[in-house]
Amino acid sequence: PLLLPRLAASGSCNGHYFLAIHPIHPPFLPPVPGRRHHHKTPLPGARGRALVPAARPQLRIHSAPAPARGEGPRNRPGTDQMGGGSGGRGKGMPRAMAPVEEVDVAAVRYKPAELQAPHLTGFPLRAFVWLLESPLLGPLVTSILKKQNNMTQMLQHTVIPERPMFYPEYPPQEPERGVVTLGDDRDPVDRVEEALSCLAPYDPSGRFTSADEKNPFLYWKIRDFAYAYRSGITTPSAVAELVIAGVEEWNNKKPPMPMLIFFKADDLRKQADASTKRFEKGSPISVLDGIFFAVKDDIDCLPYPSKSATTFFDEIRPVEKDAVAVSRLRKCGVIFIGKANMHELGLGVTGNNPNYGTVRNPHSVDRYTGGSSSGPAALVSSGLCSGAIGTDGGGSVRIPSSLCGIVGLKTTFGRTDMTGVVCDAGTVEVASPLTSSVEDSVLLYSALAGSRPMDKLTLRPSLLCVPNLVSSENSKILQSVKVGKYTEWFHDVPDNEVSNTCEDALNLLCSTFGCQIEEIILPELEEMRTAHLVSIGSEAFSDMNAHYQAGRRTEMTLDTRASLALFKSFTSADYVAAQCLRRRIMYYHMEAFKKVDVIATPTTGMTAPKIPPSALKGESDYVVSAKLMQFIFAGNLLGLPAISVPVGHDKQGLPIGLQLIGRPWGEASLLRVASAVEELCLKRRSRPSTFYDILKT
């Protein structure tokens, strides 16, 4: 997803993609004590300290003017949301940011992003892509727009004193309260069984009744299926036939709802038959045995290829075995219904895909699901499966979960094993679950979590655990929870109905359980947006570079080609600068977590946008993408865990999600608070207009 701080107000091309390389102004090197320097040029605002041009023009020196002798640290308020001021820069001089520890956070003033860009489809979009890919015109146009959007100044004309942070680095975390430790190395079946004991006792009496005012619409949960199988109400094979019928029905709808890219009815029947036989013998593997799940098309799951919703990726990357996340669920007896649709290569947040058709929102078929995990979210929302595995590198689990009215958990970076995921070497993406309830998120998370060995060495994850929701301490722990809220940012949305609904949910949480809302300030939000763009963009292009250069780009969709043309323009200096910003943003968030336990925001800045008829063959709409991604960056750039919980609907009946962001490795605490929010907002959920009851009794 392409995120720019500001866009040009005029012009016929979409600023969404107009970024390019700009010449790096020679940085300035502070004099080294005891070393003679020649041609000294004072930097205005440096209080007399001389700075000299660096000998090598392309070298970036991450330092800032120091206070004059005898002076203390300068606590400079934010300028354009920057932690530090200009340092008195003159013409041709780089701006120097204050060291992050010296920034006076209380003096930072929130400044809304200015978003202006045309909506492109059809021939204008084709012309735009041609322009971006032009060797002569592309760099020229993108450099102009990059400067207009302040990215050149932010990345290349600013001295950032912090060293780069190439992977999320976290301080040691205090053990979470009221949790049960599962252990990374235990068998997934054992972990699921342990997690099951942390849930409230199952009561089927209220689950198999019709919805009314006292019993609002509720999704079938994993334990409902487990009970139905064990009591003989139905079988996995019977449910499989309903799933197959549902898939055939929505494939024939007008317009079609292509939630799955790959689907084999015979394979589904084979898995269901094996599960049914286990129940007949009285030996189901776990509570997940016979439960239907989907897998996003960028995660390996036999017998299907992994195309990442392209037309060709299976030709260059054959699938030889299940991804680790898939194999862990398969060990528990899960039934996989197929490979779910997605935004091509994950490079978008609407779910638009001309290759296989655009997935439609079960709550309103003329609207987007959000992306890039569009198919997984639609399948869970429509009732065709209990959960799905998606990937989240830029809100790709949380955004569609919010727009489709389900629960999306984005785990801490390194908490889940990415082996077998198409893009598994980046620094922002994780494999994570989408479910219809927080309870099911607990069970699915307990099965698929577990860091890979190299992440254990470099990231040092805290112990894998889940909240003990039946503990006598649970209410007391909830009462002590402090929720951080940056009010100006929280309410900076196009439709106040979104932020007001989320705020109502927070107020209800506090009045019911005794939680407290604490005001916080998070500086440099636009820097966070830019650093995320450069990080995910550079890493995505690195993954695709060989295929891009080999001519495969012409087989990609127009918006993907535009994205990759932009990403190609990022320099190594841009990437390093983004990682320096990552360290600053991490510091601000860790400081906030010293006073709060979770940070709350709306998940998205708007509800599900409409699908323009002209967009089905490709679309570029930066303004919509930016509104959808407004609150997601900390989860990916910083690797923090986050969860989206449905808390209501707007006047059009479209779902609204509340996002909770947690401390590193704090999934258990997030799930505890999310469970409480879900409990309070159950009556606000409504049945999607497209819904399949696959547990008919």
C-alpha cells in the first residue's frame, strides 16, 4: 500500500505513486575532538558549533547539532510533527532532528495529513503506469511529487541522530498477569487443549436457538461445531456439503463473489471424511478437528499452488509442502477449504483484483472487503468457515476484519513462523488469524503461534501464553487496565460515526470493568507512515526484483505495476533513513507503554468503500487507501501486536472495528481486553446480507 504524507492538489496523475529519487544534499559532519578541520562552515542555529561538509557527498551522517558548552539538552517542540525543529537550517542546509530523548512530547501539536489525489481507472490508469515505467519520464515526474509530498526532505534532507533499527528491538517486558503459558516447542494439540481450559465453560443451551432481541445474531463458534460433532447433531462430511454448495452458489451470483482462488471439492470431501471417521471412532484429535478454515493465497497449503493472486507466481515458486502455520493447524485436525483470494502480491488494502475477480463484502456486495486478506475476511464473515490464516504487512488482517465485522489478530513480529509464506524475509509482515470471535482467536492463535529458531535468537520473544479468562483474577486485572488514547488522532476521521462508535465502546468498557482511559501523545505520525512505506516497499521490490527485471511485470495488474515502479525508486539511503525513523517511533511508543497497557484507535478511518464499476479492471485511489490505513502502522513498522474487534455499525449497516495495540509479545493481554469489549458489544453485531449457515440443526 502506498502512503504519502501529502499529495499535490493539481495534476492528472495519482500522487499515490508519484515518488522518486531526489539528489541527497551533502550532509554535515560535526568536528571530531582533537582533529583539524578545514573550510569550516557554521550551521545556522548550531550556537556557534562549526560543522563541515562530509568528504563523501553520498554518506549520511546521523547526528544533530549539540548544545553549546554549558547548556543543557534542548527540548524542542515538534515542527510538522517532527520531534525536533529545523536546527536553524538555511538554504541548502539539512534539517537536524533533535535526539529523540530530548523531544518535548507535551509540546507536540497534532497536524492532520493533507490528502488530495485523483481516482484513476481504465485508460488514465494505463497511461499513468506507462508514465511511471518510462525510463525517461518516470523518475522526473516521481521526483517532483516526492518533493511535494515532503518525502525528499524527510528522508534525504534531514539529519536523523538515531542509528537505524533494521528489525524491531524491544526492551525486556514484564510478565503478563493472569495468563497460562503454552510454550513455543509444545505440540499444537497440547497447546490448544491448554488454551481451551482458559475459556468459560461451554453451555450449548443458548447457542442453538433462533436470534431475537434477547439472543442477537451470533456466529457459530469452534466449540459449537465440536459439540455438534460429538453429540451426533451433524458430521464434518455433512457440513462439507453445505460449504461446497455455498461456494458454488456465490460463484454463480451476479455479481460473483470470488472468495476462493483455488478450491477442490474432492479434496474437501476427503478431509471431511477422515475427520468424520475419527468422530465415529470417538477419537477426535482436538477441539479443532473437523473445523473449516481458509488459507490466504500467499501461504503454502497442499494440494494447491501459491500464486499470491497473480497469474504466474506458481511457475517460479512451486509448493512442496505446507507452510509451518498450516502444518500446525493440520496436526489439530483442521479442514482447509482452499486458497482464499487477495489483493495481488498483498500490495493493496481494498481487495481489488482483476485477475480472479474482486471479493465483495458480505454485509454489502457493492462494497470492498478491504485487503489484502480480502478472501479470508469474506469467507469468515459470510459463515463459510470458522477462521482463516492471513498475512499482515500493512494492516492486511486488521483492515478487512474491521470492514467485514469480524475479529483480526495481528501478532507480534516474530511470534509466528513465516516459513512457507511467499514473502517471508521482510521486517513488517506476520501470519495471523482471522476469526468470527475472540474466543476462536484464542484457540487458533494457540495452535499456529511459535517463533522460528532464528527469531528466538534475534528477537528474544517472551513466553507464549494466553489469558486465563476463568481466573478469579480476571475482573481485577481488567479493572487495572489503562487504555491509551491520542484523542486528536483518534477523531481525525472523515466520518465521526466511526470514531464516536469506537469511543462509545471504550467508555462502556471503562464503566463496566473499571478500566481507565489515559491521554497520550504519539509524535511523528507522518514519519511513521513514510518509514513504513519505504520499509515494506523496498522489501517487496527486493523480493520481486529478479522477476520484475525479467519482464514479468507486464503480467501483473496495473496498480501492482505502479506500486513496484514506485518501490524501485527507493534508494539505500532512503531505506536506512526509514530505519532510523523506526527507532525514533519505537521510542515514543515504548514511552507511552510506560503509562498505559494498550493503545486504542479506530481500526480504519472509514467503513467499507463502494466498488466503482470502472474499478473491476484495476484502480488507483490513494485517498481511500490512506483512510483505511491511517491507524495500522505501529503494528507493522514496530511489529507490535494489535487486534480489531467489531463494536458496531454505521447508519448504512456497515461494520466498525476498534483496534487495540499492545506491548511487544502482549497478545494475551490484548485478547483479554478484546474479549471484554466483544462481550459488551455483542448486541451491536448484525447478520451479513450474504450469510451461509453451515451448522444447520
